[in-house]
Amino acid sequence: MFGFIFGRLFGRRRRIKIHESSHLWRRSSRFSKVKLIRFLALSFFVAVIFGVIVFAGLFAWASRNLPAPDKVVRREGYATKIMDREGKTLYDVYNEQRRIPVDFTDMPSYLKQATVAIEDKNFYKHGGFDPFGWLRAAYSIIVRQQLAGGSTLTQQLVKNVLLTSQRTITRKAKEFILAIQIENKYSKDQILQMYLNEAPYGGTAWGVGAAAESYFGKEVKDLSLAESAILAGLPQRPSYYSPFSNNPKAYLDRTADVLRRMREDGYLSKEQYEESLKQLPQVKFKDQDSSFQAPHFVMYVKELLEARYGEKIVEQGGLRVTTPTIRRRSRPR
């Protein structure tokens, strides 16, 4: 009986002590978790504040001496076209970069859609900068092992016209600022038109006007779906994807990617997609060895233009010169 009472008394105290110890440990554990959460929250808050300060400082520093966003609208630098009386091009006069301006209404819908699909699928949704574009670029490089850029079309336009291609933090900050300013100043269609008239397409061809003539010997408005897709894939790596490069079949894989993107984004039906893939290997390109017509007459016209307007205007002014029909004189009998 005494053993039973002894066990009840002392056993109960022992259980109480164990219970109290367990309770204290749980309280201590909860207290430690609260301290850890507070510490992490404070650290995150400090990091955010520090990041905002650094970003604001970089933004203010990069904003100095920025070119005006309205300079993105090119008013010179276009090739002068010498044509016969029927409008057929005889010769283009330019300095280093051949540009032929094209109106937005003369650009086929497939060319615009293909460019947006392969370069910037959210072009009509973002305000100049697309963080998801960087995620897609990282996914393409890591998972698909395919080179892809994260810059929007607006950022690429800024790089091509207002800035350089130098890869520095300062240049990227300026590019970001100017892209936002341009998005606030111009419509999406205007920005797309400027991009298509400024993008590099390989060699001396800058813009779709020069590219269409260089690769296919035709005007932009006459491009087919397959031809539009080929041009849309060139600006990322013009020297590699060009049909006239050392790897002439690289454009086939690139154009197939463009068509696939157009299909995924709803620009093409399944039938259009499959038919375009079949037509792709049969696309005919302009003969690169072909010389221009009436060379002596063309050079004579060029000299007359330079004497009247000056060399710079002739090479960069985008003149359109229609010449009369040349008739050979009959020999006297």
C-alpha cells in the first residue's frame, strides 16, 4: 500500500517535470522560429531597400546624356535607287549599310507575325521590357540548347539605332530607359515598323526592304509566307543563318523554328504550317553573282547626282531616281 502511494506521488511529480520540460522546449522552439522569421524578414526588407537605392542610383547615372527617343525615327541613311522608266531597279547607291524604307502597310502580315513570334511573343502586351523573355531565353539555352535572346523588339531597336552592341551594365540600363520612353511615345505598330526597317539581315542589308531585294530580288510586299519566315529568323545571327553563309542549310532549321512558333501562337493553321515546311526547301534565292544592268549609264547618272546634291545625300538620302529609256542611235548608212 505504501509502495502504491509512493509511486503515485513521486511518479506523478516526475511526469509533471517531464511534461514541463517538454512544454518549455516547445516554447523555446517556437520562440527560435519566430526570431528566425523576423530575422529573415528584416534581412529581406533591408536587401529590397538596398536594391532600390542601387537601382535608383544606376537609373539616375545612366539617364545622363541619353540620346533623345525621337532620334529612333531615321531621316537619313537610306540608299538611293536608280530605276528605269518601268520602275525596275538598276542600281542602289549607299555607303556601308544598305537601307530601303518600307511603309508598314506594304509589309505582309506574315512578316510581322513571324518577327513577333520568334523575337518577342509578348510584344503587344509589355511596355518595353519583358521579364518572362529572359526566362524563356534561359530555358531555350539550358533545356533546348538553342541560342535565344531576352531583349524585346523595342530594346533591339534602341540598340540598333541609338546605342551600340557593347555588352555592359551601363548600356543595358540605357537601353531599358530608352525602351520605356519609346513605348510611351510611339504606338506598337510604329515601333515594329521601325524595327523591321532597322534590323540587320546580313551583309550590307539593313531592314527588310534591302533584305528582300538582296535575298529574293523582289519588294517586301511580294514576299511569300516561307520567304517572310526566312527573313524573320535572320536578325538573331545574320552571318550564320544567311542562306549565303558558309553553312547554307542553317537557315532551314531556323526557319522551321519560326514557323513552329507561328503555329504555337495561332498565326498559322496546321495545314499552313505543314505546307510551308514542304515549300521551304524549294525557295529560290537571288543569284549573288548577277551584275547590275547598264553599268556605264548608271555610273554616269550617279556622277550627275553627286555633282548636283553631294555625295552624302546620294549615299544616305534615300533618293528615287527614274531614268528615261535608253535608245540606241542607228548607224548612218
